[in-house]
Amino acid sequence: MGSPNSINVASHTSSSNISPLDPEEFRRQGHMIIDFLADYYLDIEKYPVLSQVEPGYLQKRLPKSTPHNPEPIETILQDVQEHIVPGLTHWQSPNFFAYFQCTSSIAGFLGDMLSTGFNVVGFNWIASPAATELETIVMDWLGEILDLPKTFLFSGNGGGVIQGTTCEAVLCTLVAARDQILSQIGRENLVKLVVYASDQTHSAFQKAAQIAGIHPMNFKAIKTSKSTSYALSPNSLRAQICKDVEAGLVPVFLCATVGTTPTAAIDPLESLCAVAKDYGMWVHVDAAYAGSACICPEFRHFIDGVEGANSFSLNAHKWFLTSLDCCCLWVKDPSALIKSLSTNPEYLRNKASDSKQVVDYKDWQITLSRRFRSLKLWFVLRNYGVANLRSFMRNHVKMANLFEGFVAMDKRFEIVVPINFAMVCFRILPSALSETIYKNGKLDIVSEEHANEANRKLLDSINMSGCVFMTHAVVEGVYVIRFAVGATLVEERHVITAWKVVQEHANVILSTYKPRALLV
Amino acid sequence: MGSPNSINVASHTSSSNISPLDPEEFRRQGHMIIDFLADYYLDIEKYPVLSQVEPGYLQKRLPKSTPHNPEPIETILQDVQEHIVPGLTHWQSPNFFAYFQCTSSIAGFLGDMLSTGFNVVGFNWIASPAATELETIVMDWLGEILDLPKTFLFSGNGGGVIQGTTCEAVLCTLVAARDQILSQIGRENLVKLVVYASDQTHSAFQKAAQIAGIHPMNFKAIKTSKSTSYALSPNSLRAQICKDVEAGLVPVFLCATVGTTPTAAIDPLESLCAVAKDYGMWVHVDAAYAGSACICPEFRHFIDGVEGANSFSLNAHKWFLTSLDCCCLWVKDPSALIKSLSTNPEYLRNKASDSKQVVDYKDWQITLSRRFRSLKLWFVLRNYGVANLRSFMRNHVKMANLFEGFVAMDKRFEIVVPINFAMVCFRILPSALSETIYKNGKLDIVSEEHANEANRKLLDSINMSGCVFMTHAVVEGVYVIRFAVGATLVEERHVITAWKVVQEHANVILSTYKPRALLV
């Protein structure tokens, strides 16, 4: 019988030149990065919030190939400061009012550090029981403070899972809905399946439909209008479904949104779910941005009716301090996900899974491997507590109201849609242009197109300044500037400054504006 | 004109109770976690490598709901030590020989900390130019040290992208291939598309096919055998394709593997690509595990023929020290990905994207939002350098050879397939059981099933000890124990101990083994 001692192992011995997990080096270098990041947060307002680099800037600064020999962390960190930081658009800057924020926090960061440090791969229960069990617990915790119907929680035979992003959550639920129907009507009818959303719905849904093989013609983005504040009308939905059913198509999925990306519009869940129910459709509620705010009792009514939906998701990395990526998805019927997404290769078989006593999250998502993301959400929930999390979001809403007040007092501007949550949609009014155009040129009719052009110029000019960063949307042809309050570090003074910047740039734009048609 | 100064803002002022990014608190708490993790690595061998908890253990230990008021990090960290650590299966333990490893390193950890700290969302170039540009640069760096054909690099009009996992990489490329064909033959023919792989291919591919809407009957897992060391035979592939084409089906995609999960088998790329070419199929090469080793010239030949493929991926988080998740995908024709995965909502429009001068990675992957993952890969490449990365993997291969030698010297065992890279597939031989069975019972023919049963018991017994963790595979009905060397902290002494553990447990199993059929 062979024994290790009887083998001459000397010939096999070879010392590696690196100790990539030496605890004392880990400590030394880890502290260095912590200090680097602490200083970054101290200095963050000094950087232009929107990066000012030109395309291709980095290639000019970095070597052409991987070094053969090691370089010290100190050198690399210096390069981060000199070459990477200038190329960052600073999402954590308090002057970042663009898109929807992606909030960091110390607690979220610490939880994420532990997750990276443990580096366990919790695809099934046995691969790290804590990773699975903490996730089930935390998803029930969060579901409860959102006052989600019990049927969405593990304690009510539903359940939650942390995905990377809404794109994945929508894709998973769409695939589950698709396969449920196809198992009844036959897979050859995939080409007949139709999915619905409003024209304000996030592009994540369109992408999910593309990936899931839904015919592009069967992706129905139903028109919304200012009359419903860009919410999806149940009547329009029903009319479209009727038309499609008559044409021999099969409705399968509705993606309703609470807090759309262009204007934070809110689709009326209760009546939409009622329509969907008549046709046996799956309803997913995408509350990526606004869902977090629903832990505040005064906002909870925006998701009233969710009990009629099949699934609900929000991005805790948006407004809930957990850092990218952390999309929380709840489903009423986890078995629908599992039927579509499960694979059971022999090399992953184990007693715990065979016993059916455990959750194997690999079957609730697109990927097999998964990070231990629940740690950061758990840290955030505990380290801040419900009371502070509520006041964190309420503060942002107050600041958005403050900004709204500034806009409302300046007659050159208008608030385009009533403010929901912490985002203000505003623009320069066409009427503010008429005087300028009269002065500068010969046109005497100021069209919406002129206003759009002026607002586009205003936004460009503001963003180029590096002082603040906002983005835009276009609704019913109207170009709108979005002012989203939500950065972790934002304070009232930043909102006040932002409005000053808007005014200063508007002064220049308005005094020099020449409509494009008049330029030679 | 309204001015902020003219508004009484006092009524809006409301102080939050938390400062979730206070730099000095960040510093203090960050250092605490670094020390916690350094101590974890120091102590890691003290923990049972496979978690010993029972299903539901954590719910009994944690409160039922989210706290209303904040709890200090110190308390939470104590709970991590007391309640989370026992529920971890320690993937970073040097005694972890299961699945394929997921390697951590200090450099990878530091890069990931910066990524979480900056917390930028690099969906398009403008949202953080450095995140996009560093990724393009680093993917060319890594492609070059792998000696990938220039056509896969940005410098050769291909390009690389960092995805989360292979599941995503395979899904993206499959969807691109699917849509290319459907644009020619019409979307109603989706039901006719066929995809191919060997029966050793990772379940990620089956899952991708399910998600992409490929008819389950058209997922063809072609049988392999010991005669080809479980590699996919080009003849078998061609025979299957011919049959399918005759039946009116349309071949669209082949997933070839270099380093399969069950036995690290290597599909012959050159001849497989030649077959695929005859039918205009997309070939994806999944080198999730073994791809990293191909930076060593002596292993590079295993991906010879990759020039005939359309896409190639490896998981840098497996054997390349970058921590989960970091799957590197290269494609020859990025426009194929973009055609399938692009959406262009107005709210993401910007001048840089409109100029077509920049890469917008959102169109190369499933999700919109994406972490700044290239930082950790850049840190690893620079901080270790090519020379050390090669010696890191070579050491693992040597240790696997050492273990192979131990097995070979013990006549009770066999090496089931020739060793590739750093994984040993072994088992107790049926012949080792015959004496035991003769002693203990009445059966005189020892079947493969008895051997399987004994090996399963051996593996259970080893894993329950907590000393080491290995997993299994079944190939052609034979239960095989997989011994994968690859943990960052593994040293020769751990491999020697692991073999001692195998022998000790085998001694017990063999001396007490009663085939199940003989138990009353």
C-alpha cells in the first residue's frame, strides 16, 4: 500500500514566488486600500462629477501588455489615482443627480468585503449553507418591512432571491412564464407569445424578451401620455390584448413599473393585474428604483395591488445603500422558476439537495455561480435599522421637493410631470425662448423642437462644467431634464448649488440661443 | 426669477441620523474588517472545510425581523463569527479540493474593494470611461498572454468583455448565433434550431439553451466514452448533425470544452471547428477551468484550433486569482453580440455613444448595470506578473501529479482517466472489494455497482470528517472521486495529508464494507 512517506517528494517541491493570500500582507495592503478609499470620499467633491476624458485616453497612458514580473501594489495604486480616477464618472459624488443613483454605504461595503474575502460560491445549499440561509432570511426580513403579501415570502410558500440586476430578474420570470404557457400549448407556439409593458418601461424588459426568444413584433410597448402621468392605462392594455388575441396571439407576460426611469411614473398595479388575470398572464412588478421607498408607510400605497402580481423586484443597490449589484426578486411560485431554470448535473448532486429540505438558489437564476450578496444587505438592514433607512430616503424626497420649489419659482422653467419620490423632471419652457429668438433671429413661432434643442444645450452645458451631472428623458417628444436626488453623500447645500448651476447656465443659453434653423 | 437665497429652506432641513459614507467611520470600520479577514485566513485550517450545519440552522439563531434601530458593526461582526462562519464551506481553505476552485488573492481582493468603493456603473462609456477602457485594455492583455488569435482582440477587430459567469457568456453567444440564423431563415423557425455539445459539457450550456428558447429535444448531448478520454468525437458530432439536417432541423451552435467539469477532458477544437464550419455553426469554446493554464506555453496546445471558433471564455475567478465573479469572454465579431443584445433607450443616449467611437459594454452582455470588474483582473496581472501566474498554476499541476503518484502506488485504487491540468479522478477498484465481500457476505461477483457504492461511501466519509472536501462525477456509469488541486493556500503538505485521509477512510470502508444487497 503506498504511503506518502515512502515517496520521495523532494523532486516535486517547487516554491512559488508569490503568497497570494498571506494574512499579514493582506492586512498591510488591505489597510492601504481602506485609507485610499476613505481619502477618495473626503476628496470626492474636488473631482468633476462627469469624467472629462476623451475616448481612448487610457490606452495612451498604460503599457501595451501584461508585465512579466510583479509590480508592487503601491505603484498600481498610484496609477489608479493618476489614470483611473480621472476616467471615473463619480457615482458617489453628492453632485451626481443622473440616471438613478447607485448608493454605497459603509455597511454595504463591509458586507461586500466579507463576501469577497470568504469568496464562497453558494450555488447550492451544501456549497455554503450560510450563503443560502442568510439570503432566505434577509429576503423575508425585507419583504416584511415592505409589507409584501405573505405569499411572496418563504414564510408563506413564496420566496425571495438576490439577483445581480433587474435585467436578470425580468429574464428569469419571463422565461418561467413562457415555459408555463408553452407546456400547455406546445413549444412550437413560442412565436405566438406576446409580452406587454408601457412605452415608459425600462429597456431591460425589451432585452429580456429578445433573449427569451419572444418575436420582436410581439413585444408590445403600449403608448402612455401626460394625461395619466405616463402610467400604463389598464384600458389601453386590455384593448391591445384583445387585438392580439383576435390575431391568434397568446398573451403571456406583463411588466408593470412602479417608478419608471424617464419620469418615475407609477403603473396602477391593482387594475393592471385584474386585466392580466383575465388572460392568465404573469405580472412582474419592476420597482427597481422606487421599491425601496415603499418601506416608508407614506409610499407603500404605490405598490397596492401587488398581491395580484406573480413577482416583484427592486434594486437594493439603487436607493438602499447596498452597492452594485443587489436586485431583490420575490416570487409567489418558486417552482415556476425552478422548472425553467433547473439543471441537475451529477457533479452537483448531494444529500441535502436530494432531501428537498433546502433551497438551491442556482435554480432561481440564470447563473450557476453566485456571490454571497445577502451579507451586504444584512449589514445594511442591521447597521442602519428600519428607522434610519426610512429617514435616509425621506431626506432625499425633501431635497427633491426643495429643488422642485426652486424650479416652480422661476417662470422660465416648468415641472414637466408631478414629482414622485425623489426625482424632478423639468425643462426650460418654450415661452422663455420666444424673447431670445425675437432678439436674435427672424423666427417668431417657437416650436417644441426649439425648446428641446435649448434644453439639450442646457444639459450639455451643465454637465460639461463638471459641477453637477444630470441626465435626460424624452416623453411624448418633449426633452426633459431629470434631477434625481439619491446620492448617499448629498446634502441640501448640493441641491441648492445644483439649482444655481442650472440657473447660471440657463442665463447663458437663453441670452445666446439661436435656433439651429437660423444658423448658416 | 427664483433664487435659492430667496427661499426659506429652514423648513426643509432635516438631519438624517446616519452618515453612511463618513470617511473617518469608513476608515475605522474598514480596518476592522480587514483585520477580521486577515485573522480568518490565519485560522482557516481550523474550520471543517465542509460546513457541518443542518438545514435550517441559521433561522434558529437569528431574529425574526429587521431591527428598527441601528446595531453597531461590532455586534454584527460577532454574529458573523458565531453564526455565519460555521455555515460556510470554506472555499479558500487549502483543504478544499472540490468542484473547481474559486481562487482569491490579495491583489484580486484589493481590486474588488476599489470597484465596490468607487461603485460606478459602467453600462456605457460615458457612465465611467475608465471602467470601459480598462476592460478593453486588460482583455487584450490577457488575450495576448493566452496567445489568442489576433481576431479575438480589439487590436484585431474582435474584442473581449468581462461577464459574471460562464452561464452568461454561453447565453450571450448562443443568443447571438440564434439571431444570426433566424434573421436568414425567419423567426418562426426557432423551433428547428439544434445545439450541440458532448455529454460531459457543463450544465451551463443546457441552461443557456433553455433560456434562449431552444426546443429541449434539440439540445443534443453527444455521448463520449473512455476511448477518447471523454472528449467529443468529431465523427460523432458529424453523424448527429447529418441526422438532424435530414430531419429538417437547423444546426446553429456547438459548445466545445477544454477541461470538462467531470474529468477535465479536452474536446479537439481544430477538428470540431472544421465540422461546424461545414454547417455554418457558431462554435463557442468553454475553457472555464483550464483556460487560465493556457498562459503556460506547455499547455497552450490544448486550445490549438481556437482560431476556427467564434468565441472563447474562461473564468478568471476559477484559477486566476480574481475572486468571484470574473468570466472573460472574447468574440471575433462583437457586432453579432450587439445586434442581439443592444437596446437604445433615449435616457441612455449620449454624444460619445452616438459618435460610435466608444465601446458600450451594456450591448455585450445580459445585464445593463455592471461592476468595474476589470480592476481586479488588472491588479492580479500587474501585482503577480505573467511569470508568477504561470508558476502558481504549475505548482498546482505538480501537486496533482504528486497525488496521482500516491494513488498509482496503492493497488486498491485506480486513476480513472489520464490526468489533465491539476485534477485527479480516482476510485477504489472493484477488485479491492472482492476480498472484503468474500469475507463479509455471500456475493462472489463484484459488480461496478458495488464499487460505485463503496466509492460513494468513501467520499461521504472523507467529507464528513471535515478534514478535506472533494466531490464526485459519474462517467459511463462509473462513480469517480475528483481531487482538484487549485486553492490559493494549498501546499504540498495539504495534498499529502489529503491522501492520508483518503487511505484512512478507505481502510475503514474496505474492512467493513457490506454491499447494500446483502444488508437485511
